[in-house]
Amino acid sequence: MCIHLNRLKIILKENNKRCLFPCIKDMVNNGFTLKRFSTEDHKPSRQDITQYIAAWFKYIGVSSDECWDWMSEYCLDILSTLSSSSNSQIRHSTKSNIKYIYNSDVPFDCGCENNHFKASCDQNCPAYKEMYDRDKKKREVRDINQSYETEGKDNEVELQKFSIKDKYRDQFEKAMEIANNHIKTGVSKQKILTLLNESEFKTRTGKKWSYSILGNELRRHTKNIDKVEEYPQKMRNEKD
């Protein structure tokens, strides 16, 4: 049996041995290997594993000193293969991570079968229900937020489109009425363009009128299409 697992069981004599959860036992007894992960998977770092186990120690009520006594050797012996750091750097990093976990509100959150370390999980684990319910609630909140963000963006786009269209509708229709009336009497497109801009009429989207926009809108909105089509060559000549 792994020496680190034996030492861990000794620490747990004063605690509930059922707190040796399957994921922790698996990671301690079998070590940690990257072979569990595919090329697409996110591979945990030494720091990730250190903080996870430290959070477990804190969760089951083991003191930070006992946590350090055990983890200092475990990290050097097992987790050093995941890092190019020196032994002194690993010790310093381990101590800093333990201090961070014990002095913060970071919870032990195993993720059940979906744990980041692909470690063993058992529904008979004493923490399973709590962890599963917590993970389920997080997923529900995440789904609600994603749904709200998507819906909010869609509503924002629709609201923006409606606001612009509504804002310029009346003056746009007035501008098109003026343009159509002038076209019927033979006024050139260039003169109509100048008139609309000098009168500060805007397009349907609130922009300044241009020669091409006016031509497109006349084709779409004029009440006398045939009349407009009689002047295309004349309009091009005026523009030139």
C-alpha cells in the first residue's frame, strides 16, 4: 500500500475515516498521471491538485499544520513529476497554496463524476449528495445566465432596430413624399438630394442622404415607378 495513503489514514484516526473520499484515495494511492487525459482535455497543474487536496483537508476538519506535514512530502514525491520546479520551490509553493486555502473562503468542490482530475467517484461517498446538489445548482445558474444573456442581446438588438426605425419614421416618410412629388414634376435627383440635406431630413436609419440612397429609396417607395424609370440616364448625366 502507498506510504502516503498509510500516513493519511493515521492522520484520519482522530477524524472520520469515511472522509477518505474515493477521489482522494485514488489520487493518493495511484498517483496522478496525465494518461487519464486526452489531448483535448484541460490538464490540471501541480497547483490545482495541491489546492484541491488542501481544500479537502480543510473540509473534513484537519488542521493546516497536519495538512502541511502530509502534503509537503506528497507534493515532493508525487506531484514533482508535473513540474520543473526545484524541491525548495515546490515546498514554498505548497505552503503558500495551503495558506491560501485555509485563509480564504474557497470551498471543497469535487465535481463528482465530472471532477477535473478524472479521479474515481462513488455515489456512496458521504459527500456525494452535497457535492452533486451544489454542482447541479451551479449548472442551473449558469444555464439561466446564459439564457438571459442571449435573450437580453436579442432584445437589445430588436429594441435598437425598433427605436431607430420609429425615431425617423415620420420625417423619412415626409422626405419620400417630397422626393416623389419633385420627381413627378421633373426635378433632378441631384436637386432633390440637396433639398433633403439642406432641410436636414434623415434617411430611415438617421443618416445623411446620398445619391445612391436616394435612388434606392425612390425605386422602393415612389408611387410612380414608371415615371422614375424615365429619368435614369438623365440623372446619371447630371451626376457626371
